[in-house]
Amino acid sequence: MRRLSMALAALLCCFISFAPAEDGGGALVRFYYMRGGYMAPHSYDVTLTGNGYAISENEGDPWPLDPSLAEELIRVVDECGMKRWDGFHGSNPYVLDGESFSLTMEFADGTNVYASGENSFPDGYQEAAARLDEIFEKAAMSRIAGVYQYEGEGFGGDFILTLNADGSYTFYEGPLSSYMGGGTWNVYLNVLDLEENNGFDLSFTFGVGDGVLVYLSGSSDPFPYVKVSDRERFLRAERTEESMKLAIDGTEVPVTWENNDSVAALRRLLPLTVKMSMYGGFEQVGPLGHVLPRHDKLTVTVPGDIVLYSGDQIVLFYGSNSWAYTMLGHADLSPEEMADLLSHGNVVLTITE
């Protein structure tokens, strides 16, 4: 499994308004960092917009930057003493290859920091470079995370690959498949690596494009049931789950749906009618008639939660319970409103487009 190298290239430019480092200069408003060498430099541009921070990679389309990553960048600047790099311009002519960097930082009070080096680096550089690499990897993962659908035929239905922002993933080759794959993933230089650890010793590699993953068979194992040929694509699924409408005995209920492959699979069953039954004085449960992808976690539910139980049952809560569920969504009603709809007898649940 290829991991993000701490010695490869990165380029970052960002506008941030967090607290300054202790030695003055005001808030950091621009950060430009280039690191190159025997591989081509990689670039990230982060800008402050009206909706928060946006980061783009290799001059591509921007995506939101997690505020925690911006805060970590500020800590790197402070803790690695990067302000003291100002005026450093080193070069070691005796190294034929190696790596180089350049840095520009601008602060709110007009203070600027400029530094560069070619096989010659200021104090604290190696630690800063390693920590910046981790920030860039997490930012890249946040861009790619999502639900992707194979453009070819799955095993009796859609072949869905879900990349979670925490570095885990699952794949579900279709309703006729008995296997749910899963493991961990990372991305670097627009190459996505997935390591399977859910029963098979498999790994998969994809090229990353704009909303598309391109399967690279030469460096991948085959999937268990579906033959995916070299350069075939998985396309990012549109987040149309928001249009799903849920009704309880004909009363439409506003729902915030999760963005996961369980909800994507649920949507493909629509229109859906489920006869629900009261259970335990805190929930209504009903059979879906199909097995959906599941990612059960120990969950303490609250009124309004909508979960998948045992892969083939949907549960609506008007009370609370602790069990292993896959979260599907949450009904945006008060506990009193949920109890009024669900606590007086069995109901019929409908979900439509």
C-alpha cells in the first residue's frame, strides 16, 4: 500500500484569518509553499471566500477546506518557527537532484516572509514539511470522499464504491453479490489506493479525475464478482437523496438523509412502502424486503433517527435505544411530534422520489 511520502512535492497557497503566531505579524492571510524534487511539484491553493476556506489542487476546481486543517497549518507555522525562515535562500550545488522549496507568507499587518532552498534548508524544515504533507493528504481525501457508481453493469444492479472521509471505504457489487468489501484508502498525486481487509487480501488502484475514478488494472487485484476492465470508470453519484420524501401514514416528514451507500441503495428501491410495527415502546420497525449495504456502529439513538437494522429492516425512533445500526437519516421533527406520529399503533411508511 503506497502511503503519502514525506519527501515528495507540494504547493500551497492560502488565505487564513486565525490567530497569529506568538512572535507577532498579525493573522496569516497568505501561505505559499512549494516543495519539489525528483517528482513534479504538486500544488494546492487555499483562499478565503464568503463561505469559508476553499482549496484547489493543481489549479483545478476548488473544494471547501476543513477549518481544523487551517488551524493545524497555523500551528505548523508557529511551532516550526517558519517566520524565522525569512531571508533564507540556500543552495547546495554538490547535490545533483534532491529537493527544493520556496515559501511566501503574508500577514495582516503587511509583514511578509520569503524563503527558498535547493538541497539546503532552514532549521525546522523537515518537521514542517512532514506535517504539511499530512495536512495536504487530509485535504485531498476530503475532496475525493463520496459515493461512486461503476459505469458498467454490477452484479444484478449498481456497483457502488463509497469513500469515507475518515479513510475507510466499502464496495457493494450489486444485489446478487454476497460480499461487502471494505478497508482503508489514501490518495497522493491523483492516485487513489484502496486496501481490502474485509475477508480478501486485495488492493485496488484508481486514477482520480473531476468526479471520476479510473480503474488501473495493472496495479490492482480483480474485484470478487464483477469484471472491471482497465480504464473503466466509477462516477461520483449525484446527491439526489435530498429529494427522497418520507411519509408516515400519509403525513410527510422532513428528513435529512445521510450521504452513504446504504441510502444510495435505499433510493434504488423507490417507491417503497413498508408496514411498520411498534416495538419496545421507543421505535417502529419494518422489513425492506432487500438487503442493503451496512456499516453498523454502536449507536445511541434519539427521537427522529432513521436507521438500518440487520441490513434488511428500517427503524424509526420516537424514543432512544443503544444498538449496532447503520444511520440512514434523521426526521427533522421534535420528540413530541415523533411520538405523536409513532407511539399510537402500527403505521405505514412510504418513501418516494
